[in-house]
Amino acid sequence: PPLYRGLVRIGEKIGSLDLIFSRLARYLAENKKIKERIVGALIYPLIIFVLILGGIVAMTFFVFPIIGNLFSQFGPEQVAAIQSRLLLYNVVMGVLLSTAVLSGIGVAILGGVRRRGGNAGVAIDRLLLKLPLAGRIILYRESMNFLFAMETLTGSGYSIESALTESAHVLKNQALKQAVLKIRERIVRGDSIAEAFQEEKVFPERISQWLYVGERSGQVEKVFAQLSGYYQGEIDKWATRFMAWIEPALMLFVGAFVFIFVVLFILPLFSMYGTILR
């Protein structure tokens, strides 16, 4: 991954690979914790969703044919009513299934375009950063890794321009990588570090604010270190929020799915059955 290659490259530049490998070990441990928490939050709603999906499949292929045969004994009007409900049910299920399949194909296509890079890849990565919750986590994680790289390089005597060039290799998000290279160009033209970061709106505003303080005090490398630690804490906070929201969101989705199924088919079915009994 770009993070591994970029950090090892930096370790070779500064002659301190042990520091880099230690950083990678911490990164993997933190990443594993977040993944385990997310998977743990998803297990319960996914089990419920799979069970409901299995129930709907069983209703479609086993229960509905039996119901159709049962109602066929009560005359052509009931048969027509059942057939109309089955048709509506099939249309709704077909639309939902087609939407899911097309969404999966669209995500796969966008992933392929993103991997190819270019302006389209940059645009997709920029959109990823704007996703609710997930986009914030991506932005903070990338910012943390970038700031750690800048801290390591500037603390080892590298100029800001050289550090920006090397730190760009750490970033996976192409929109952020492009922004770093533009920042470097502005600094080479004579802009201050804080002004260059402020012009690139893709980065959090906090970075430019604290870099302004660092430039005034002549301790920019310490600002990079403080910001790296700050965004580590922000990642933990937003990951916790993400996990707190994802389980109820999935439960609401499953509930809405069941509600539509009941309203479109089950309730009318019982209503017709009650009419027949009367």
C-alpha cells in the first residue's frame, strides 16, 4: 500500500527504519481495533437481514404458490386479486434487486476508474472525502499519516519543500496528494506554509491555523507532531460515532424493507381472506 512504501521510503531517507517500522506496527494495531469494532457492530443487523431475506425467498418460492392454489378455489375474482398482488410484489422485488445489482456494478466501475488515476480518479477521491462520517474518517486518517511523515522529515532536517514531496507518497487519496503538490508549488513561489495550506480547502482548516502559529514561533515540526496526535484522537472519536450510527441505520433499513413487504402484500392478503370468510 502507498502508506507502507511511502513511510519506508522516508525511513531510508532519514536513516531510521526502526522508527518507521514501529509507526507501521502501531498503525496496523489501531486499524485492526477499528475494523474489529465495525465488524462487531455489523454482525447483529446483518444476521437479521439475512434471516429476513431467507424468509422472503421462502415466501416467494414455497408459500405464495400454495396461497395462489388455495385462493383459486374461491373463484376468478380472488384469483385475479392474488395475481395482481403477486405481480406488484414481483415488480417491487425486481426493482430493489436491480437497484442493488446496478449499485454494485457502479461501485466496481468507479473503483476501477479511481485506480487508473487521472482527473477522474482525483474527482472520485474528492467525493469520497465528502461522504458523511466515512469521509471524515478517511480525511483524518490520511491527514494523520501525512502529518506524521512531515514531522519525521522536518525533524530530521529536511526542508519543507522536500518533506512535502516525500510525504505525498504516503497518501492514498489522490485528491489530497494533488493538494500537497500544489501546496509545495505555492511555497516554492514564496507563499508561507500556512497560506499554502489555507488555499487548499480539501485539508482541514485547523492545519493551516496551527501552522501559522508554528511559523510565528519557528517550531513548525512540533506543530506537525501535535497535529498528528490530535488527528489520531479524532479518528478514534469519529470511528466510534460511525459504529454508533451504522447499527441503527441498518436496523431502520431492514425495518423499512419488512414494512413495505407487509403493506404491499401481507395486509391485502389477510384482507381478502377475511372477505372470503364473511
